[in-house]
Amino acid sequence: MTTRDFIGTGILLQLFARRDRLLLPIWVLSPVVLVFVTAGTFAAMAGQELESVLTEFNQDALISALLGPVMTFDLPGAVVWRGVSQFALVLGIGSLLTVIRHTRVDEETGRTELIRAYVVGRYASLTAALILTLLANIAAGLLIVCSIMVLGGEAEGSLIFGATMAANGWFFGGIGALGAQLRETSRSARGLGIAALGLGLVMAILNNFLGGYSFFNWITPMAWQRLTQPFASNQSWALLYCAVFTATPAMIAYVLSARRDLAAGIFPTGAGRSEAAPHFSSPLALAWRLRRGNFISCSGGIILYITAFAAISPGLSASGGMSNWLSGLGGTSWTDEVGLGFVFISVSIYLMAMFVAVYAMTTILHLKKEEIEGRAEVLLDKQVSRIPWMSSYVAISAMSSAVLLLLMGIVGGAVYGLATNDLGNGFWQILGMSAANIPTVWVLLSVTACLYGLLPQVTAMGWAVWVFSAILELAWEAKVVDWSWMCLSPFSYAHYTLDITSLPLLPLFWLLCFAALLTELGLIGFRRRDISTRA
């Protein structure tokens, strides 16, 4: 590794920054928005003193298992305690996608080969992508520092927390760089990165369940605030450990980068069959083949997730200590109706259903990717009509998301039933909780399909519906909006506060009808509009 290997890094850094001039500010500024939203949430719910509210939360077995113990009982401490997972996810996703976009995606499209035709070093692209991500995370960290200081946080604690979040984001930038070296496709690299994010989040929740200060503190960036202790003991020395841990995947990526050919991966894609299997003769089979890997990886993640939470749930229920805020959500005694034994598992299923909706939406968005990259034009030029091609992706998205939810219910119900020695009752209730979310997930799927068919340029606006639903959930929990507003979210019709044994089925039926209507509009629009070409 010599200086010649880094020639052109500065120019590429300018190029990458210019290409990301619209996307970069979004994920850099998002944590600041979340800081004030989180602070506003506590301000809205704290009719009593904030310290007493946080003390009540700290004694709640369910909330403590999800978020861990409160470190300081003031507004900055509340923001750190409640918002750290959201900050970490935003910065982690933004970082890994940025690095992959400027490394593996550029190699896939041939842009890197064109760049290297000039005087550019071997590591220039990778270094420029990592530097851009580092600078973006530093900027995000400084903005977090300023926003928390505006809320009354002292300077040292604010700086330590901002640095902790910046290190978290850059770690996942390194994970993105590592994934770009291991796999030949950007889709696989992103899959590895998202899997690392999910694993980190699960380990952080397990750490919270174990009291907040277990071994997981040291191996997941999602729990590093427990090491640095912002606004508590302010352990600035722990930032050195975070810096070393953060640099590790990036350094491994450099080593692997020198051991592979351009556009290749350390783990090459296996050669396919010389002849296609007899059943591989339809658009549906093609759609399943392209999405099969994502489905398998999501299935594995959901099984691990629900197994852990279903096993934990009975112990939390036995400990009691439910806060008045949680038990009084919506002005009802929903914990008595749902049953204390099912509170934790119902919240866990509700959260995972929102992520299953993300999986379903990305399956539909794969249609747009195929069209942009010219493969749709090649297929539709053959004996494949438009409606069967789009319908195949819609069908795979609908069926696979339903299977994921049913799988979650079956595994969760079995584990919970065995843990409580009540397999008959527990199994069917938990399976019903999961199955009830199928119509809600299909609505998000159909919104994306409708946008793709009618207005492909704004297909990504489907994410706005998902984000809107998530914001409504937070606002309703904080009692900023009432249930009439919450009903605008499709997830409200299978909400965790509703007793599954008396869940109204008619609204779920209308959700299915609404999803079918949106999907049909999308199919009609796709049949009538022009196909994007690479010409």
C-alpha cells in the first residue's frame, strides 16, 4: 500500500459529494429532527415532573427490557435513552448505503472501470467513499451536539453522545465497505449490511433485557452509549475503544480489496445450470428466483427475533411493574384486555410487522430496478406481457410477506406456549396476532405497486406512507394525537393494544379490498405507460 494507491482520492471525494448533494443532507439532518421529536414527546407526556415520569418508565419491566435502564433523569438523558436506537438506525443505514453506492454499485455499472482508465489509485474510490461517510457522520454528530445543548444538555455530555453516534454511523459505513468486497452484487452487499444492522439492534435489546450492562455493550454499536455514559459519568475514554472497533471493518475492507479483481467479490457467485429447470419458465418463477435469497435471510432473522422475544416475554410478565403510561395508552385498560402475559410479545410482533412491510415494499421496488437497468425491456420484448410480469412480483411480495408473518406467529406461539406450559391457548393467540397484520402489510405493498404503475418517478414516495405511519404511532403514544388520527395508519387495525380474541374483522376485510383496488390501478397504469429504456 503506497501513496500511488490513493491518487485521485480528493477529486473522487468531490465527485461523490456532488452526486450525493441531495441524499446526504437527508440522513445527516434526520437525527436532529428525531432529537426534537423525542424531546417534544417527553414534553407532551410529562404532565407531571419529567423525573417522576422517567422513574416510572425505569420501573416498567416491558419498557426497561426494550430500552434499558435510564441513565439520567432529565431531558437530555431522556433523549439519549429513548432515541439512541433511531439515531443509530438512521446513521447506520445512510452510511452503509452511501459506501455501497460509491463502491460496489459503481463497479456493477462500469463507472469504476471508466474512472480507473485515468490516473486513479486502487484504493481511491474506497477511500473517498469512506471519507465522505466519515465527514457526514461527524457533521451529524456535531448537529446532535448542538441540538441537545439547545435542550439544556451540558457540553461534555453532548459532545460524548454526538461522538458516540458518529462512531456508530461510521462503523456501519465500514460494514458497507466490507460487504462490497465480499459480494459481487450491490443487492447482496446491502443485504449483508442490513443483516448487520438488524443483528446489532437485537443484541442491543438483549443487552437491555440483561440489565443494560452486559457483554453486548462491547460488541454492538447500538449499545455504546452504555459505555460512554453521556450526561451520567461521561466516560470519554470509551470513545477510544469505539474508534478502534469502528475502524476494524474498514481496515479489513482495504485488505480484501487488494485480493480481488475489479467487479469481482471475495465470494464469487456460483455458476448457474447449463439448462434451466422445467419449472423455471414463467415470470412468477423468475420473480421468486430473484427474491428467494432475501426471503430466506428474512426468515432466519425473524425466527431468531421472535424466538428470543417469545422466550423472554413470560419472565417479564411475571415481574409485573407495568407503568401507568403504558397500561393507560389510548385511555383504556388494554393490558387487562390483551392479558399481561401477551403484552411484550404483542408489541414485538407489531414492531416486526412494520419491518415485514419494508420487506414487501422493497420487493415491489425491485420492479423499478429491473426497469431502470434495462432488463424489463429485454423481457417484455419477448413473449412476456406486462401484466403477468408485474403481477408476478406483486404475488411473490404478498405471499412471502404473509408467510413471514405466519412463520413468526407459529414459531413465537410455539416458543411462548412451551415457556408457559400453555401451548394450546398461547399458540393460537400469538398466531392470530401475526396473521392479523397481513392486511396492513399488503396495504403498504399495494401503495408502492400503485405508485410504480402510475407514477414510476415517485415510486419511492411509498416510503413516505410508512414513515407517516411510524410518526403517527409515536405521536399517539405521546398523546399528541388521538385515535382518530391513528386510524389513518393501516397498522392501527391490528394494533398491539387490541385484544386479538375480539379483534374487529370487517376493517381488515376493507383493508384487503383497498389493497386490491390500489394494486389493480397500478397494473392498469403499468400496462398503459411507457417502459424506461437505457437508450
